[in-house]
Amino acid sequence: MSNLKLFALLLGMLVILISCDDDSDDGPVTLEAGTLSGGPFTFTVDGIPDMVSGITIDNSNRVGSNSTYVITDDSGNILGLPPSLDAVEGVDFDEAGAGICLIWYLVYEDGLAGLEVGMNTSDFSGDYDLSNSITVTRNGLNAGMLSGGPYNFTVDGIPDMVSSIVLDDSSLNGDAQTYVITDDQKNILGIPPTLEAVEGVDFDGAGVGSCYIYHLTYSTGLGGLAMGGNLDDLTGEFALSNFVVVNRNALDAGAISGGPFTFTVDGTPDMVSGITLDDTNLTGSKQGWVITDDQNNILGLPPTIDAVEGVDFDGAGTGVCLIWHITYEEGLTGLTGGNNVSDLVGFYALSNSITVTREGLDAGAIAGGPFTFTVDGTPDMVSGITLDDTNLTGSKQGWVITDDQNNILGLPPTIDAVEGVDFDGAGTGVCLIWHITYEEGLTGLTGGNNVSDLDGFYALSNSITVTREGLNAGALSGGPFTFTVDGTPDMVSGITLDATGLTGTNQTYVITDDANNILGVPPTLDAVEGVDFDGAGTGVCLIWHLTYEDGLTGLEMGKNVSDFDGFYGLSNPITVTRN
């Protein structure tokens, strides 16, 4: 290439470069907010105003038509827009509470959107630039760090104090300090002013539970710091340390094992055996054993396991006993036979209990029936009765037949003997059949006595009912009738007999006066309706239906119904009034 052509090429490139430089004069302007210096600042939120100072802005290269300062939290949320450094240094950061603030310098052009308290800097829309930020850390009060414990005491009437608690106060701040003791629900139990006062507290006196010991730092104006208050109700500037736990445990009576035991009350001694006491966690200066019923009434106080295993539980009769181990301190009251465990007053603990069940004799379960017979002179025997003796106990057994008032009518020794009893001979009423089991020495098991007269070791099964019904003469309907005695024949009509439940070999009708004296014995309804009641004169007649068995005596005109002797039944009467 010739020198001339090279010169021309270079000249063209220069022209292009100059042209591009001229175009850049009309391009977009980049905003520049400058650089903040000062801080970082760290304050304690304690009710005393905290302001920043000494902040400067290097805005020698600032580009932007408008400017302001912006204060945000550490997430960029706008908390304030002070227009000048003086306004920034007039902000009280104590009022913002604990947390972190960031101070920025902002330049921007008209039309910037999102520059409002409550918005976030990420919401800005328009031309703007933010400087670097200065951090303002607002720390809460610091109550220090407690060490010591945890403490475990036994509530036994002996004073229990904590010791060797240490407060690390290297970061402690605040105008005033104290200690606070609460329960596990933060209820304030005490406000000892010093560690010495804390270590003088008798935690045994607080009873069973847990206490928490805190160190508290606070500023003037704290509210709610009072005995009976709650830490959650404190108001003002304050801080609590971690807490030290004081556990106030009850006495421990250990754990007993063995049983449960089940005995039959039959006059033979019944003792427990194999009971053991795990005393790994046992506390208390005095120990013993307590036997109660299932309502916790004290039946006995054996001093040792050997004494417990020497108790005859058969002698207590049927029911449930509970065996406990007890530990206690001097001064316990109420530990006396006949009292209830709830009557104990003092420092004590009971172990778990072992159950001793004292069952009565079991007479088994009988099945069959119920039976219903008609008392008509024909023998009536039960059959198909069975005894389930799966759980049967007792050395002697038998059968008892009573009336429905439990009066003893018979004592058949076997089922065969029971099924040989003629219940027709007992007349109308209800019998109960029972199976009985008993031990030697039972008294009162005699015909004519009542079951309630039995004395000794015995049991009765369930009962089977035998109902002995009289003859059923049916039910009459019709009437009542009222006639005038005037010489004109008066006959009844429309009488019907409901024979649904009718029993008996023989039937007839009977007409009596109102004193049950027999006036007539018409054999049929037709005969009844053929009677002229006008001829009987004034008075009252009763019409009955009668059912009976052969051998009935007293069924005669002029006799009274009360003279009947034999097996019979009368229906309801129909009244005929003769005026």
C-alpha cells in the first residue's frame, strides 16, 4: 500500500472517532450519590435518647438534581426521610427498639416513585443512586449470664438453699438490677436484691414444683415488678438473663412389685408372698407399710414386708385391699387405722399399690326355665335345669328352693331331687330355685328360715323362677245391667266370655248376691240369659264364670263362694242391679 493510501485511511478513521465522541455528548447521564463516612454506631435501648454524630458526605462527584437521606431497617424498609445531615443527627434511635438501622444518602431525578415511609428501597422506580450505608445497631439491655445448678431438693421439712450461683456481668448494662424468682409459669414468687439474698431463700418452704432464678436489669419506669405478678406483664425497658432451675421434688417411697393377688374368702387363711421393694430412689427418714381398702381407708400398718406377708386377708371378708409402701418425716399425723390416707398431714409419699382381691365363694350359674304351671291338682315338675360349674368354689354344694321373699321352702341335694319336686302342691305363688356352695360351719340353712339368716361362708347362684298360677276362668264382658222390679221378667243379654287364657277341666256360671252367697249355678250362657232377675226382688246380683277340677266342694245354692274347697278359678263379675 502506498503512503498516500495509508494516510487517507488513517484520516478516515480519525473522522469516525471524532464523530463518535461528538455523539456521546447527547447520551444518558449516570447519577452519583457520593460516599458516607462515620460510625458504625451501637446503642443500648434503655429509654435514654441515642443520636448519631460525626457523619460526613463526600459528594464532590455528586450527580443528580434532587437529594435526601434515607433511614431503613436491615431489610430495606424505609423508616424515615430526613432531608439533611442535621435532621439525621436529630433522630432518636432508642425509640426504634432493638434492631438494626441503615443510613443512606440518595440522589434522584424528578419522577422517582416509591420514595415513601413504609415502602422498600427495592420498590424505587426512576433515576436514582444510593450511597453506601452506615449501620446503627440498637442492642437491648443485657442482664448478664447466670451459671449454677440445676438444683434438685426433696421437700421434707428441712431447709434447702442454693449455692455457688455466679453472674457473668461482662456485658451487663442498665440503670438498676435485681434477682427474680418465679414458678414454672413465670409467676413472681420473690425479688431478692442480691445473690446473697437468693442463696438465703429456703426453697423447701415452696412445696413441690420448679422455681426459676433470673437476673433482671432495667431502666427507671419499669412496671409490673411485684410479688404475685408475672414476667409477661412487665412493662418498660428491661432484660432478663437466662434462668437457673430449682426442682423441688416430693419424697419418694420407692416402687413395689408383686401380685396382683386374688383369694377366695372361705375361712382358710390367705397370705401374699413375693412382694419386693425397689428403693433405688427412696427418700425420707422413716418408712413403713400401709394396707387400705379400695377407698383408701387404712386397715393396717405392718412395719415390714415380713409383717405384710403375715397378714391373713381371708379375715377381711370379700372386697379389695391395697398394699402401699410409705416414707415420711417426723411430725406426720393421721397415720392411724380407721383414718383415710387423705387425712395424712405432713411430709410423706406413698409408693404404687398392689391389689389384693378377696372374692366370695362362687356357686356357679344355673340355666333353665323360667317355668309357669297351673295349680290344678296335677303334679308339675321342672326339667332341663343345668349348672355351669366353671368357676365353682367351695367344699360343699346343694340346692335351695325359696318363695319370692327368700323364705326357704326346700333343700333338695341334687338336680335330680330338684326336678322331682311337685310345685303344684305349693299352691299359687312364685318359687325361686338356687344353687348354693358353702363351707363347714354354715348355720341357718333350714326350711322355714330366710336366706338372710344364713351365717358363715357361702354363695348363692342366680335363681330360676317357677310361677304357680291359679286356674283361669276367662274374662266376661257385657252389662252392667239395671232393672226395675215391677213384675215384668228381666233377662240379661249380650254377655260374652273371652276364653283365650281359659284353663281347667270343668266350667259353669255362678250367680251370687253382693255378699257372694250363691243364688244359682246356670251351666251355660244361654242358661244365664234365661234367668228372670225380676223374680229375685230388689238388690244386686253378680254373674261369674267358674272353672274347676274334679273334687271341688261347696258349689251349691245357699253356700258362699268362700266355702269352695278344691282347684278352681273365678272370672271377673258382671253386675245386675235390681231397683
